[in-house]
Amino acid sequence: MPGQVAIREVSKNYGAFVALDDVSFDIEPGEFITLLGPSGSGKTTLLNVLAGFTRPNSGSVQLDGKEFLTLPPHRRDVGMVFQSYALFPHMTVMENVAYPLKLRKIGKSERERRATEALSTVQMDHLADRAIQSLSGGQRQRVALARAMVFEPRMMLMDEPLSALDKNLREHMQIELKRLHGMLGTTTVYVTHDQREALTMSDRIAVINNGKLMQLDTPSQLYDFPANRFVAEFMGESSFLPVKVSDGTARLFGNPIVTREPWSGDHDAWLLIRPEKLAWNAPQQGAANRIQGTTREVIYQGDSYLLDIALPEGHSVEVRCNPHTAGIEMPEPGETVSFWIKQSSTILVEDAGQ
Amino acid sequence: MLSEPVTRTQITRGQRLWLYIVVGLVMIFLVVPCLLVVPMSFSAGEYLEFPPKELSLRWYRAFLGSQEWLNALWVSVRVAVPTMIIATIVGTAAAWGLHRRTDIFATGVRGIFILPMLVPLILIAVGVFFVYAKVGLNGTIGGLILAHTMLALPFVLIAVGNGLASFDMALHEASRSLGATELRAFLSVTLPQIRISVMSGAVFAFVTSFDEVVVALFVSSGENETLTRRMFANIRDQVDPTVAAISSLLVGMVIVGMIVFLFVGRDETQEH
Amino acid sequence: MTDFAMSSSGSPGTLNAGILRRREVLERFSATALTFPGLILILLVLLVPVLWLFWLSAFDGAGDLSWANYERMGKSIYVRTFTTTFRIAIIVTVCCAFLGYPVAYLMSQSGRRLSLVILLSVLLPFWTSVLVRTYAWLVLLQRTGLINGWLQDLGLIDTPLALVHNELGTIIGMIHVMLPFMILPLYASMKAVDPSLMLAASNCGATPAQAFRQVFFPQTITGLSSGAGLIFVLCLGFFVTPVLLGGGRTYMWAMQIADNISLYGNWGAASALGVVLVVATALVLLAVQFVLRRAGGTK
């Protein structure tokens, strides 16, 4: 199957600003890869490098073993879906979708047949003669998809394509996109800053920050085995407590904690606190991995409560707690609370290396 | 308009009345001289009168019956149309080039392109006259077209530049990624999107050339005398009501042009 | 592909660097090249002629290098032309500011329909040929013209007033030509003022007059100064209207340049006048730039 991409040592800087710093990774044929990161992290720059709109200072991208980076955008055969959809306002739906075929000098009847086929894949064939202005956001999104896939590109690129849609439609389109990808099997690189969207859709996620690739892994690996504090912070709701590791023992506020993996050496690290991994009612565990603090505030948030807990040494942590699943009464402000972290859930991370 | 809150403009009713009167008077000052020549051009008498005692087409006949006037008009058209075409193409190309390059160099080049608007016209006229005398371009249509195209460039550059500033470059990039070469993408996607700006640049170029007096005064002569040069000489030396007829035709052109643009502009806003 | 093979053995950060750099330069050059036809035209038909005049201004009648053309400017006839030109330019600019400000203000603050009507009344003269408008003023203002006729019919005057073929007529005609150049940039800068700022000012306790003076007006200085700068510069070099409405008595700079050529054939003198005109224009534009930058800085 074609669509194997090898990205090697890609670097791009604008003056002193480093947008991409020596990025290398491989994309398997047919894979759905998401570039995830905060705004300004370089994820869009990398996508634009793949599309040919941004020229890196150095590096190589090979598609099926052939150098790709030196090709101009129009000879790359990649289908791109833009954040703003970038549908041509002076053309109808049909003309938009037929445009790439026209550029490939495909005859009129064949052109219309394939465009109609692409439109019916996204359930838009009944609106083929409409003007772009008369379409809703979701409909434009579908037309943009049809246009990007109608010429059977070797790779699909998507730049936050769902960010302009409202929440319900966005979730619906996520599932739709996943279905389409399963059907077409085209290698897809997807850019988003929404970690939930990334978790929903991707085969693998590349977390990018400050132009560097932080971690490339499957969603569950990223969530359970984050490579550093940045990745842990970006994936799901999380708080961090400082941990000192010395002689293979990790200590939180001076108390040893039992960790999932053995640690060695002497260094500082962070204990990742994820609300759904905490045990609120496990006195049988005793002092092992117990964290005690004083409740400062209890904030009602509908399906759960947010607890602001003061911890020793001037630290504090905000954790979400559902009284039903936790099996406890909500504490009053000023009350002392205890919670435990199971050994299998103790995730220690370090700061992202510079 | 009544629904507009007074606080938004911070003007009380008394002050508003005063403002309306002042603005009304300035509007009369601006518009009346442009329109007044129209009724006067229909007077039958030897001199211009308002209101005309008797209506006639006498001065229009004088204009259309005069070989010299018609020739001057024809020269102006033969200069203004090529000026419009060349200035629009050259200016649009430059605007696109500068839009794609945003650095110190582009700022400098933009400054050079604005020069024809800033250097006093009289100096350009004298200088061009001097240089054309050396190369034998004085009194030629070609020489006038060159000079007028240069004068029109900043207007095209600014008009097209404004259009490009509000153009979504993602459309151009989309076209490129779908398989279009740079030129094809510009012609099939970018140009249709900025067509209103290009058209207004073209109108500016045409009017710049058609109405230009000072350079034409020095550079055009004899056979190739422009309409404006002949009108200028006519107004300076004798007040001949034929000029009123021509002026009315020119004002009529402006009004028709404004109405057309009003409708084109409205279609455009409805489209988006 | 060969490039990949060649450079893959190099250290990190050099992979394909050469070919990518060359592509970058090529792409930049092709964007730059699009401006070449226009640049060549401006070079040949504007820069060469004007710089040639600069060169000519440094030679006297006998063809020797000298300051003669510039020394001559101390003569009273030249001094009179300079003062006339500057006086007219200042009067026209100030009048345009005072007449244009209320028009732009009402246009920016009123509803769609009224502002369109005002805009059209500004655009009609803007698009109408200067010659046509000057001609219209000549007809309106002359001794047997409309205005004198009406004033006499109303019994306000006995003998016709001298409204044209003098400085007054020149100034009226020039204001009419220049006014749109004041109103349009003013309108643009007023349209850009956030209306909620005025509400905020009154919420802070400013009277309408204070809010206008302290909040609205400072934000329109950019439009005011670019309009005024443009008008002043255009006035300094203006030719058509003073010739036709000044009746030979109002002698402005551009007329002196033209006469030096067409009447006396004195290229050196005309060129020197041109150089001084360009320098004066540049100074005015620099002053406007300075004001704009300061106004921009305080925002």
C-alpha cells in the first residue's frame, strides 16, 4: 500500500524563532496521525512543510521512498483540508470538487462522474449545483473533504478542519471523518490543539512543543506513559506534585511512595495526579501512597465537585471528585481529607528537556 | 437613523442641526459646480446663461461638427485605453509580487511605486518633455502612453494591494495543493476573487490618463493634441461654450460610472 | 533524490539545505521580478527625467558649473512667487480641514443611506476632471457670471465683485479640487474609531464636548494629517487651476517653472525651481510622517 512517509531532520526557523527543531518520524501507509500541540508549537508549520507552503531550512521528507520536499505544491498530489475550508466562492459545489480533476486534464464527463461520486461519499451530491455562500459550515466542511479526496491523493492533510464547527457537529464530524478514513485508507496527517479530538480519531499522536517532537505514540500509551510533564499536562486533566527520587526511592513530602516502575539515581520529578485514578476511600491501604491535606474550597460543578486541597510544604492541588463513584461524603472547607494513588497508577514524569 | 442612540455620537440635537447645516452647505459647494455646466450647455445664446433663455443643442453640434475637437477626443481615447490596459497588467503584477514578499525590500519598492503620486506633476511634465526631446517622443501617442502609464501605476498598485490585503491566501494555497501551477492558481482563483479591485484600478488608470492636463500640455501637440490640452487652451484663451458641452458629457460619464459602480458594488456585497 | 543521497551523510541540519536554499532564493526572485516592468517604467519616465533636471540646475547659461540658478532665487520676483504659493497652500489646507472635518464626521456617524449620499457628493467632484470643475468655477464667478448676477438681482451689490482672475478665485477653485482629498482619509480614520470608546468616556464622566475633544479627536489626527499633508504638497505644485482662475495675477511656483521653459527656454532656472519644489515637498511629507508616527505611538 502506498503512502509511507519518512520525515527526517526537518528544521525551520524564522530569524531567531525556531518553528521546527530537527523533527524526524515515520508514518505508516494508511495511518491516521495527529499533530497535537498548543498554538505556536510548530504543528501547523510541519503540516505546511508537508503541503509545500512552507520551505524548511533543511531536512528531508520521503513519500514511498522518493524525495518529496523539493517538489512544488502542485506536483505533490496531497489533498489538503483547510481550517477556513478555502472553497472557491466563485465556483459552485460541483465546480469546486471537479477543479482538481480539471487541472489533471480529465474529460468533462469523467470529471463529473468522479466529482459526483466524491460528493455522494460525503452525502453532498444533492447540493452539487449550489453556490458555496448558501452552504452551512458543516456542509462546507464536507465539500472541502470531497474536493481534497476526489483526485485520490497519496496523502491527506487536515489543518484543524473542525475548529469552526459547534461542539455537537464537531463530534459528529469526528466520527464521520474516522469512517471516511477507514473507507479510503489514505495516509492522513491531522492537526489539532484539542487533545480529546486527537484521542478520538488518531492511530498515533505526535505531541509537539516549541518546534520539537515530544512523543509519538498511540493514544493510550500517551495517556498512560507520558514521556514528560508537558505531554502529561496536555493529555487530559492533571495536577502535579513534586517528587524527589534518591537511591531508587521516590519521596513525596518526605514520605516514600511505591511507584509503578523502579526509579534509580537522584533527581527531581513530578507525580502526576489524574482525578479518575485516585482512590478516595481505601483506609485498608494505610499510609502507603496516601496524600493528606486540608480542604480549602469545595466547588459544585454539576456532575462533580472541584476540591481545592492545601498540602504540606505550601503546595496545593485541585482535584475533581464525584461523591457517588468515590463513595465518600464531600468534605467541608477546613476538613482534613485523604486520598490514595494505586501503585499501578503512579506516573512519575520529568520536565521536558530543552 | 432615529434608532441610533444619541450617546453613540455624543452630539445633542442642537449641535446636530448646526452640523447638518454646515455639511449641507459644503455638499452644495462640492456638487453644484459639477452639475451646473449641464443645463448651461443647452443654452442657445452666444454666451452661457443660467437658466438658459432658450434650449438648444447648438454647442453639442459645434463639438460634434468640429474635426479638431473630435480628433482631440480620439487622441485621448487612443492614449487612455492602452494606458489602462498596460497600467492594470503591470500594476497588478507588481502588487502580487509585493504581496508575496514582505520584507524591507518590498517596503522600498512600494515606496518607489508611490513616487509618481508624490513628485510634483509640473516637474514630471518638464522632465519628460526634456528627455522626450532627446529621443523624439514628444508629440507622439506612444510617448504619452508611457508617461500616463507611469502616472497611473500607484493607483493600480494601491487598489489591487487593498484587494489582496483582504484576500484569503488559503484559497491560493488550496488551488496550488489541488494541482495548479502558480500562474494557473493566480488566474483561476486569485484574480477572480480580486476582480473588483483590479477593475477599480483600471478605472483609476483610465481616468488618470483621460483627465491628465499638465504632462499632455508639454508632451502632446499638433495632430496628437489631447482633449484636455485643447480644452485647457480654449478655457485660457476664450470662453467658448463648446467646452460646456464637452464638460457636460464628461460629468455625465462620471455619473453613469458612479451608478454602475454602485450596482456592481452592491452585487459584490450580496455575494459575500 | 541525488541531493538526499549526497547530503544525508552530512551533520544534522544540513540535509537538503543547499537545494532548499536555492529554491527559496529562486522563489523570492520570481516574486521580485513581477515588479520589474513597473520599476523600469518609473526609472525611465520618472527618475531619469527628474534627476536630469537636477543635474541641469547646477549649470548656468554659459554651461559652467555654478550656483547661479539658485542665487537667482533671492530676487524679489521669485520671493514673491514663493510667498504667494505658500500662502495659498496654507489657506487652502486650513480651509479644507475646517470644511472637511464636519462632513467626514457626519458621514462616519450617520446611518447607511445618509452617509452614502454624502459620500456620493464627495465622489462626484473627486471623479470629475479638474478642467471641467475649474471651467465651471470660471463661469460661476466671472463678472457677468451667476453669482454676481444673483447678488445684483437681490440688490446686495451695485457693481459686480471681482471674484475670479485673482487670488480669491484661485483659492475657491483649489479648495473645491482639494476638499475630497481631506474628507476621504478623515472618513477612513473616523470609521476606525471604536464607538464604544465614546460610551466609555461618557461613563467615566466626560461631557459630550470633552469626550469628543479628548477621545474622538486624537484618534482622527492620522487622517487629518495625511489629508493635510497631501493637500499641501499638491498645492505647492498645482498648475491648472491657478493658471485658469488666477488671470495671470496670481503667480504660483508651477507657473514659474512652466514659463521659464515655454517663454524663456531657461532650463537651468526651471530645474532649480523644480529642485526646491521637490525639497519642500519632501520636507512636508517627512513632517507628516513624523506626526503620523507620533500619533501612532500614543495609541
